Amino acid sequence: MTIEFIQLTQPSTAIVEVLNRWENDPTLKPLIRPHQNKSELECHKKLTMDELSKQLNTHHIYLIYLHDELIGEMNYVIDPVHIYKKEVGTAWIGITIGESKGRGKGIGYLAIQFLEEQIKNEGLNRIELGVFEYNKQAQKLYQKLGYKEICRIDNFTYWNDKMWSDIRMEKYV
């Protein structure tokens, strides 16, 4: 299995199209971003090339390739306003395995380890993330990698006709 993690430095229309497909995939949508209600969950979002270019000013984005095929993306941002524990030098991470062929193969595990190494190399030592309470698979992955729950934010996201909590986790690297 050939896996590559490549930093995104120059967006292309092909990459924007793939990211938009994942962002609007009904099976992925509830896992990627919080939604306040059903209409927000069902709303179609469209990322532009300009928006992605601007994100690169604050986000370190890496594309995940399996056998030369783009199957996911991961990123981190330093000291965003939404972190729960306000410690300077905290990296907030996110990961999406957008293609089903990339799931259940341990790629997420390897990807997070890679991201942790990049964060460490930048001189940061704390990582925080949020995972929705219904995403049991992701919770297991983060726990396996040593992340510890630090709080739950109630009524954080809408899915399956109700509001769910966001579980905040941290790890010192």
C-alpha cells in the first residue's frame, strides 16, 4: 500500500472540486463540520479557489494519496479562537478520509502521526481536536493515539433529528 502525504501549497480546480464533493457528501457531511439544524445540514456549500488560497495563509493543509489517488486531506491551524483550552502554541487538527476506499486501512492512524510530527517540528507541543459524540470510530482512533477527553460541549451539532455534543480531546507531543 503506497501512501503519501503532500503539503498543499498551490490549489488547483481539480483539488477544489474534490474538496467540494467531500464537503457535500451526505455520508461525510455530519462528520466534517457542525450544523445547527436540519436545513444547515442539507445546505450545499461551495469552496472557491480563492477561499482555499486564503486558507493556506492560516492552515497547514496536507493531501492524502493512496496509490497516487487523492483520498483525503488533513490540516492544522495554530491557536484558533475556537480551542477550548486557551494554551498558546496549540495546534487544532482536522482530518477527512473522503474516499471510502481509504477507510478502515489504518491510513487515518498514519496520517495523524504524520501531522503530529509536522506540528512537533514547528516547535508546538499541544494538539486539540473536536470529535462529534456519534463518531465512535474517530473517537477510538484518537484514544489509540493517546488523545484524552478534556470536555464536552453540549448541543453542538445537529444530526439524525437531534443535537449532539462535541468531545474535545488533547494530546501533548
